[in-house]
Amino acid sequence: MKILIIEDEKDMRQNMQTTLEKENFLVEPVATYKEAISKIGVYDYDCILLDISLPDGNGLEILKTLKEKGYSDSVIIVSAKDSIDDKVEGLELGADDYLPKPFHMAELNARVKAVLRRRKFEGNNFLEVANVKINIDSHTVAVNDKDLELNRKEFDVLFYLCTNQNRLVSKSALAEHVWGDYIDQTDNFDFIYSQIKNLRKKLSDTGAEPEIKAVYGIGYKLLVP
């Protein structure tokens, strides 16, 4: 899961990032309105944590941009501005939740997971694809109810392909979602090939029914019988 934090307060931003990274989320932090607009115009996120009061703009304008462009990113407003008017306007503009400062990081983590389950998995904690079962919260995988040992990146690749099953996923989209926005700086995608190779073998060895198919020169597709 990929999360964008839009927060100008450095300590708060770092605490949020550290907390969510411990939960195996891929986190991209920005501190300004300008940085945020440049990010959401290019990259896709599963959840955006949005501070309303930014040094160079109003966070609610970012919500308006998301709504106008039809983005489906989940948005949680995280702000010290806890007036009823701000909360109502944010929710009317499409925010999924509103978390007023100060708050405990445990609550932030719980809110993020709740929003993701609600928006992407219809409230479920598990994603099942044929005989593969993924626990979204614990980041574990089972095939035919037997645990499948994966490293973090293998899990992230499998999870992303499962949420896009039977759809062609480009190498660049997969790399960006699993390895982050800095992927723009790389010259090739060799690191993806090794993860895919290892993941294929593990799935095959355990009798998993979904199959990862390479589409030459483009990307990958998870085929589900």
C-alpha cells in the first residue's frame, strides 16, 4: 500500500512516516502545497494524509483537484483546524475521514487501515484470489491454508498484482507502486525481474492457482483460473 503524507510540520511528518513504515506501508512525504500537486498529478496512491494548513496553499484545494480529476485515492484530513466548517467542507469535497491534531500514532494507523479496507476491500481484512489468501493487516499469505513465506517486496508485488488481477500492469507502474516515486531515477527494471522470478517459483512450489504471466516489453498480468 502506497501512502502520500502532505504535512508541513517536520516532526509530525517524520513520526507519521515512521509509524506507517513500521506497518509495511510505502510512504512518500511532502511538506508543501506545490510538492503535493506535483505528486498527485503524476503518481497514484492508496491513501493520502492531508494537512489543510500548508505554508503555500490551502489543503482543501488539493481535495478539489482530486475530485475534479476523478482520482479515487482515499483521503484522510489530518489537521489542527478542527472547526465544524472545515470538517464538513472536507468531507463534502470527498475526504474519507477527518483526524484532528493532536492524535496518537496508533489511532492514525487504525484510521488508515479502516479507510483502506472500506474503500478497496469492502471492509474485509482478507483478499482471496483463487486458492491464495492475503491477510491485509498482517501482511501474510497462505496457499491452500498453508503459510507462504515471502519477503516484503515479494509480498508487495503479489499484493499489487492481486488487486489488479487479469489486468496488464506495466513494469513502470509496478515499480512505482512497490518501490516508490524515486523509481524515476533508475535506468532499467532488472530488480523487478528477480523479485518476479522468486515469487513465481514460490507460488508454483506451493500449488498456487494464480499465475504471473510476462507480457514481453510491457509488464505483467496475474492470470486467475
